[in-house]
Amino acid sequence: MLTQIFFCGIVAAVIFQRLWELRLSRRNEAYILAKGGRKHNENLLGLVKVLQVSWWLAMLLEVWWFDRPFIPLWAAIGLLATVAGQVLRYLSMQALGYRWTLPIMTIPHVPLVNNGIYRYLQHPNWLGVMLEIAGLPLIHTAYLTAIFFSIANAVLIAKRMRNEEVALANNS
């Protein structure tokens, strides 16, 4: 039970982190709009939010309802994936600066970011999200959540990445 409580604390920390990121995104959105940027409608943001909230609930329910054991090897793998995902996401946020937002937004005639992590990866933020979606539940062997939400997330992110690429190609 102690490991389950600790796991809930980790999940709570990730939730608070996402709330902070939501505030940052809103600030960046306002800045981009003030600079003549625009928000694109085909961003699937509503589905992304539903997926995130469902993922948090599912992993907590799986750990408590099915009394998932704490297995140190799986916890280490899950923690490694989660930390790697966090690093990729924050390197992406750092490279994008004020252009990091949750909705798809562009500013006409502003060149694409090709510095920082973007010199090496085209979609580091989404790779980071994929690692987190798979890794965080594995910290306490919530493997059903890891599998289901990894698949659902991959489908959603593939569509979202296509939409981002079209928006960037047409507006930057």
C-alpha cells in the first residue's frame, strides 16, 4: 500500500506539471495572437485532453482496483521512460520558447525552429509524450493502461503531427 500511495504522489506531480504547462501555453497563445499569429482548428486538442485525464484515472484505478504489485525492474523501466519523456518534452519547450503551445498555432513568415533538440528530432515533444504514456503506468505495473493508452495515443498523435506539419508548411 505504501508503494501505491507513493505512485499516487508521482501521478499527482505529473498532473500539477500539466496544469502549469496549460498556464504556460495560454500565456504563449496570447503572445502569438498579439504578434499576428493564428490558431488552427484541426488540432484535436479536446481529444488530447480527454485522453490525458482518462489515462491518469485509468492508471490509478488499475493500480488500486487490481492491486498491482510493485516490481522494481518494471518500476525502473517505467521511471526511465518517464524521465526520458520529460527531458524530451522540456528540451522541446526550451527550443520553441514562446512558440510552445498546446493548440496548433503559427506566425506568418517566422521561420521554423531548427535549433536545440529540433536539430536531431522532428517531433521531440510527441516522442516524449509517448514515452510518458507508456512509462508512467509501468512504475507500478499498470500494464493494461500502458498498452491501451499507448495505442490510443499513437493514433491520436499521428493525426495531430500531420495537422501540425500542414499548418507549419502553409503558414511559416
